[in-house]
Amino acid sequence: MLNTPVKFILNGEKTEYTGNPSHRLLDVLRSDYSLTGAKCGCKEGECGACSVLIDGKLINSCLVSMGSLSGSSVVTIEGYSKTARFDTLEKAYASVSAVQCGFCIPGMILASECLLSNNPNPTEYEIREGISGNLCRCTGYNAIVKAIGIAADTKNTAPACDCKHNHEAERTPLLSLQEALELRKTTNLIPYAGGTDLMVSESSLEKKFLYIGNIPELKQITEDEKHIRFGAACTFTQVINNKLSPEILKEACRGIAAPAIRNAGTIGGNIANGSAKADSALIFMVTDSKLLIKSADSERIIPIRDFYLGDKKLNINPNELIVEILMPKHGLDNYYYKKVGARNALSIARTSFAGILDIQDGIIKNCAVAFGAVIDTIIRFDHIDKKLIGKNTDEAKALKAEYFAMYDEAVVPRRGRVSVQYRKNVCMNLLKDFLEVNGI
Amino acid sequence: MIRMKNISTSMQKIDHFEKITGKAKYVCDYPTTDMLHGRILRSSIAYGVVNSVTLPELPDGYFYVDKNDVPAVNVVHIVQDDTPVFTHHVKYIGDPIGMIVGSDELVLNELFHEIKVEYKEQTPIFDARHSGVVFFDYNINKGDTDAAFSGADHIFEGDYETGLQEHMYLETNAMIAEYKDGKMYVHGSMQCPYYLHGAVAHATGLAPENVIIRQDVTGGGFGGKEDYPSVLACQVAVAAYKAKGKKVRVVFSREEDVIATSKRHPSFCTYKVALKDGKIIGMISDVLLDAGAYTTMSMVVLQRSFIAAAGVYDIPNLQIHGHARQTNTVPNGAFRGFGGPQTFFAIEMMMTHISRELGIDSADFKMKHFAKQGDLTSTCGKYHFPVPLPDMTKDILAQSDYHKKKEAYKNQKGRYRKGIGFSAVFHGVGFTGNGERDKIKAVVSLRKNTDDTVEILTSSAEMGQGVNTTFTKIVAAALEIPPERVIINLPDTSRVPDSGPTVASRSIMIVGELIRRAAERLKSLWKDGEEQIITEHYEHPDFMIPFDSENYKGDAYPTYSWAVTAVEVEIDTLTGYIAIPGVWASFDVGTLIDENIVIGQMEGGIVQSLGYGMMEKCAIRNGHISNKKLCDYIIPTALDFPNIKVSFFVDKYIKGPFGAKGAGELPHVGGAPAVLDAIQNALDTMLNKVPFMPEDIMEVLSC
């Protein structure tokens, strides 16, 4: 099940790729198609110089495995630069001399296009947000931001870039969930949804993937009486844009990396890679969400907390897939969330904190706290939080010292990109602030 | 296009369209069919001798080169001759041992991982303060410091440290070489084609006319492609020499670029300052730079650095000791500002610390000591031209509402604490001392073609800073012809004279003035329809006080560009996070040859400088750099420093084209001290190191 040949549309033309499906789109564009406008600055989705549009969305082509492209429409700078919308951006960039060394610019232009096609009248902040995954070392970004603003102010009636309308790609029939689960049973293919983590590894070329990013059952966001049900292959962008998503989850997803990563990365992947720095997983932990895990022959629902067994071990069998994340519908409005990163975008959590305090009629119905990027898994100590549940604010205040003392003992950070002491200080500071802003 | 009325009015950059459409060809964009790939074997230890290199069996057409394959001399000529092309006596983690070469990149990588190297390790030195190997040692003496200190009523002392900084240009280093018909052709990403030319000729033993260096479109340099490309050029040339007519290409991965290429020198400065009646009367300073494993650019970086140790201040009695010492770490080299950011950080912080002790505002204290026209520089040269700092300072303090904010930010107690800081700096333009006259001896030509187009022939490299556009404007304006009739290509040493390297903020002021003069001459000799060639040679400004490079006396620079910066911060005391609500900066770079281009240089430089101050930490331990990736070595994104306001104060320079001075490096000098001053203000303390990170903030807060 390697999905070759891969039929897709490249700059409006049908094409077929018959090479190794694990190869990166960036390398294939540059070598097989001689399209060198997409540049390689890092091969880890960090610089954005390799940005392309896939089905109209900004994507880092270094993190796309060819096999995942079946039925997609890919637009590179070479294709986009033939459009009327490009002309508007090109002139705007020229008017403020926004191009210096130029290495980031093809990617920057496609990020500009993606931003403006979704939001024709962006604020300055939204412009900066839109290009926040495209590193530029020359300009300091001001001229680029100005150029995008000028382009937005230019009346532009050309339709958003979509070379797909010319040809509907012959889509390799999509896998159903059941078929994918059968493959999990019989092969040792690695599940691949967004690729944003898998493709960072140098050894990705030798891996064989099971492409689950397009399985319809994994792409839905629905609700039942008690839960919001997120398909595991929903991207962060999908979650942010869905009205069923609670604000706490949206805020955490908005803080993930940058647009191109959010367009590709999935919440299921964020959980399944087992990282303690996973921003959306922290929210699923603090909300005591559950995972629906299926194999071809069975299914089970487990609290997400039981999914992480410590030391990077996960509670999942080789024949299973995470299908849905079930998040409680109620009691999430009063939340506290803080991700401490090294910069305002493209940042990996140095420490993160999420808290929920559900107070009804003066009584604490629920108190939940989770810390990310402190040890090797996200941590959540509900036995400590239980101290405050069922209490009123005054009673909680009286228990505060004890509550902190228990956390002070329980939170034992490991050294990572930052020191143990720093992590500890930040955790305790945020925990205190969480209670203080709630009058405790 | 109509003729230019005002040289400062921006025109579309001439490389804009090819870059924005993705058509511009960087060295990594050349088709690789018929090309061999090279991968460099690097030392995994910091200091020692390679006992053996065991290669796997190499398929046909694959080969290995090392020090024994260097045709002439195993030396990369930079300033001195201690950098080897390849070595078996390794001095840092990443030192090149050899290169494996072959046609298939994937096969090559597999073979590469099978190579086994055995070493005999020696004891490395990682701390420059404990290094016994002094590469360079210089002294400045001005006035009588003994008398000043014995007559002082206050003496202040301070220690200051700055860290490594990585250039992190978006395009990694890359080079292609081909040896054909007795000639060596090398092209790639670079700032200084003639540096490569000299180095490749020296290492291969080929006659200068048989070495041809061509610059490809270059994806950023910032000094990082000043000396380093000479190393890589020699390495690919050695491989090409053996490859018998095949091209050899090396394109660095990001990690290799971080491990192997130069960085900004870490520094350790100590200051002792004598005051009498509230005025500084003497200063003794020690400036130590960590050179890394080889001398590369350290001599000239140190010179610029220690000459600037007294900052923009008029200090009558001065003693400055500068030394650069060897460590077993990656060689440190050129980086925008070139030693200036280190000592300007130190002196600017020292000034704030003295004023804090005296209980007066630091901006006022600094203003009281600004040098002015006619004053002596640290090397007893002269500030020949007006020093516009007082006006620029008044402007920036007003723009930023500095005094009011500084007062308001005293004694803050809440979660978020604000602070405002200020710095005043210069950048001496062109090579230090007699460098332009004795070493560089720039030559430029203009060639008028029979169709009356005019081609600019210089070795200046366009790397994003816009030199091809500004040169075009200078020549078009001087000749009074439309810019469309001016031709400029990326330099090729077989076609252009040596107008020097693209460094030291010299391109406009030195090379630009030469092409302006050439254009003036061409205009007076102009003959329609005829081919004409005009050549100009560097002339040392006659007003300069001769520079004695033994005793560091005389004019180190003909003139200076000036910058005043105010930065505001807001610190989250729960996390140590530093937000930057505002930056206000004023620059005097003389006439702006192109407004957009200069603004772009200033904004980009400020952002790098703020990164240097509070974000960019190169985590090096025992010679090993652990943050080799863009996700770990943090550079600013579009969301980090949004509010930067740049303004200009134009003091025209008589010897610069249309009054222009140097611009490129200046904005990287003043940002770090201003942001640290702001953090000090917010935390009500004294700080003495960059980068200053959230972890450091939390440490201060928990004290």
C-alpha cells in the first residue's frame, strides 16, 4: 500500500510520480521537476523557504512525503508567478524593496498568497501571523509586512490561486478506516497523517508509510451528548476553524509553530508522537479527554492519561490506530493557558501550563491542571487537584498552602533546552497565578 | 524610466524580479547531472591527531581527498596562513579531515557513515580566559592614565561578556568547482571573490590567471561568507583537481553550516573608569576575544573591537589592551559589526552602571561625554566631521518618551514590568587604519559599450544588501543616463578588477565613490557609439592623520556612521518572557543612496541585534554546539519585534558618493546594549552579559 504511482496536479498540469513514495516533495520538485524556486533552508519545517500551496493551503514541502500527495494540487512559485494575484504582490514587494537576499522570498510570496486568500483585509498582526513560519534573516520583516499590506489595499478581483479547477485529479481511491486497520494488522507500515514530525527525521526516506491523512472518518469533528469528537487526522487549522472546538483548544492550537505546520500537523499525531511538548495534547490531558482506539477487530476507549506510559512508551498496539479524541463538552470555559516558548512563533514549548477551574454556585466542580515540557510526558496530578474539588473559594484558599506544597513536591522537572530551576519556577508561578486570577 | 531627480528616491531593485519569481539561480539550484557531490569528513574531537582514516570500499568513480591531495600548499590563505585545507592535526569539532566524492548523493552518504576515524586526543582548551595561546595582542595608550587615576575622586569597575552569534543566513554555504584545460573554475555563495581567488591560487599553485572565481546569487552573508567561502573553495578545488574534468559540488546542510562555519567572537571585557567632578577622566580596558581554533579574521576583528572600547565618548586618558586567544572551538570570524557589538555592549553598559552609582540618568550622563568634531579618537586620530549624536539623541529620547517612561518605570511591583534603554554607537567606515591604502588598493572599471550602455566592473558582491542597485543608481546619476542603460552582473574574477571584498560597510563609500569618479570621467570623455574603458584607483583621503599600526596612533577611519537607539521592554515576571513594545532608532549614514534599501538594512540589522541581545544563544559546551538546527538556534520571526521605527539624520560625507557613508553594519551595534539597558531598568538592577534570556531574568527575579 505505497500509493504509487502518485497522480497529482502540479502547477495546473496532471502528473504521475513513480519514484520512492517516501521522498520529500521538496527534493522531488527540485530534482525531478527542475522547479528550484522552493529552497531548502533546514529540512525540518522551520524556515518556510520551501513553502508551496497544496490544495490552496500553505505547506512546507520538505515535510511532505510524495506518497501522501495522491489527488492533490500542488502550486509552486513557478506556477503561482504566472497568475494575476502574483502580479499584485510582486509590485507591492517591489514598491518597498522587500526582497533582499531572496532565499526566503518564493516561500514568503506563497505565504502572502495563502494569507490574503483567506483574509483579504488583514491587520498588521494578522499579516505577521501569516508569515510567521517563514524566516527571513535580512529584512527584519517590516518591509515584507508593509508590502503585504499594500497588496491587500490594491483592489484585486482575481480569484484565489487554485490551479485545481482545470483538472480534477484522478484520485487514488481513498482508504476507508477499515482498510487502513486491516493494513495495520498485516503490515508494519508507519501511520502517516501530517508528516510534520515523521519527515523531520533523516531516516524518513527509508521508512514505509501508511497514509491515513485523508481517511474521511479521521477528518471529522462532531459532537454527541457529552463529547466533542475530534477525528485524529484533523489538522490544527481544522480545529481552530471549527465552531465546536472549545476556546482552550483553539488557543493552544493557534500557538503551534506557524500556519504551514498547522495546515499539515494533526491532533492525533500530536498525541501519538508521545512528546511532552505537544501543545494540543496538553489540552486533551487537562480536560481529561478520552481516546477511541480501534483495531480491525476491536475498539476501546481509554482516558488519554492512560495512553502515556512514561519513557516514551505509549498504550497502543501495532495493529491499532487512534480514531477519535473525545473531549468533554462542558465546564471548559474558565481556563488558564500559557505556553512559554523561545519566541512568538515557531516555538517549541520550554514549559507549558493549562488549568481549568469550573466553579458553579460558588463551589469548585472541577479543578484540573497539566504541565507540558517538564519531564518526558505531560504531567497531570488529579489526586492533588481533588483537594480543591467540592470546596468553596474560602475553603480552597485555606487549602492553598497544602495544595502548593503537594505540587512543589510532585513537579520535578528534567533539564532540557532550559534549566530545571527555570522550569520549576515557571510551573509554580503559573500555578499560583492560575488560582490567584480565580480569586483563590 | 525617467532620470533620477534625487538619488535617495527608491527604484525597483534590479534583482527583484528574478528573485521574487524563484528564477534566481543560487549555487544549490544548478542541475546536478554530470556533477559529483562532495561530503566533508570532520573531526569529532576538539583537539588531537588523526591516527587513521579507514574508508569503506569505494565504488568506481568515487574517491577521497585529504591533505595529501592539496596540489601546492595545504593552507587556506585568509589574513594569516594557519588555516589548513584539510588536516590530520584537528583543533576543533568540525575541523575538516578530508572529503569523500561521488556521483550519487545517497550512496555517498551511506559510504560517509562507514568511514572510521581513530584519533589520539590531546587536552583541549575551551575557555579563552585560560588559553595560553595568544594570537594577537595590541595596546592603545592615550594621555596619562596613571595621572588620571591618581587624581580621580571615583573609580568604577565592570566586567562584561558577550556570546557566540551564528549568522544563520537562509542559504547555507555551497560551492562548485571544475578543473578544465588547466584552469580552476569555482563558483558559489560568497562575499569576497578575490579572497577566494587568492586562496585557491595559493593552495593549488595555479597561476592567478588560471583561477576563475564567480559569485552566484548569494542568500545572505552578514560576514559569514567573508572568510569561510575561501576554505570551502579550496576544498572543492582540491577535489575538482582530482576529479579529472568533473564538477564537484558541496552544499552544506544546516547542521554542517552551524558546526563548521565562523561565528561572532565571544568577548570578555573588563573596565576601570576614573571620574573627577562627575566627569570621566580616564579609562583602562581589557578586551579579550575568543578566536577559536585558527586566526582567520581575528586580527582585524580585534583591531576594530578594541579601538571602539571607549565608545562614542571623549575620554582624554585611555589605556586599552586587546588580545585574541586560541580555543579549541570553531574559528570565529566576521559578523556584521565586526568586533564593534562586543565592545560597544561593554562600554554602553559600563556607562549605565556608573550613572546608576552616581544616581543620575544614564542618557544624560552619556550625552555629557559625547565626542564632538575636532576631539581626539581613542587612537589620537580626529573626529574630522560634525558628530550629530546630540541632535539624534534629543530626537530619539523625544520619540520614545524616554525620560517620562524611565521615571514611570521605577519601583514596579506587578506581574508585567516595563523598562526603557538607550545606546549611542558608531561604526568606523572602511578598513581599519591603512588597510584600504596598503592592503586592498581598490580598482574599479566602467566599460561603455558601442550601444552606449555602461557596465560596472567591480568585485562587490550582491548578497541582498542591494549593492547592484545602489551602484547602478550612482553610475546612472553621475552619467545622467537612465538606470536601464547601466549593466551590472555578479562578479567574475576573469572580468572584473579587484575592488576589494564586500565587507566593512565599505562598498558604497569606497567602491561607490570610485565608480562615481569613473562615471564623472567617462562623462567628460564620452563618445557616442564607441567602446570606452575607464579605470579608477583608490586614493587615501588627504585629510587623514597617518595611522601607525604598531602604536595604534592616528586616524583608524576617515569617518564614522552614527546610531542612537532606544528600546522598550515589558517583562513577564512569571516566565521571564521579554516583549519589545517599541524600538526607536536614528542613523546617520550620510546620504541615503536608496531610501528603501537603507531602511531595509537598518531594520534587518536592528532585528539581528535584538536577537543577539536577548534571543540567540549558541549552546556550546566543550567545543560541541548542541543547537545546530533552526528549531534550536532561535532567530526572530515576524511576530517578535514588530514595532521598529527608523529615522535618519543626514550628515553628508565629502568623500562619499553624493555624500554617502557606510550603512550595513551600523544597525547591528546598538540594539543589544539598548535592550539590556531596558531590561536593567525594568528589573532595577545592573546586567553585564548578552544574550540575556528568560532564564537569566528569572534568576535575577529570584535573588
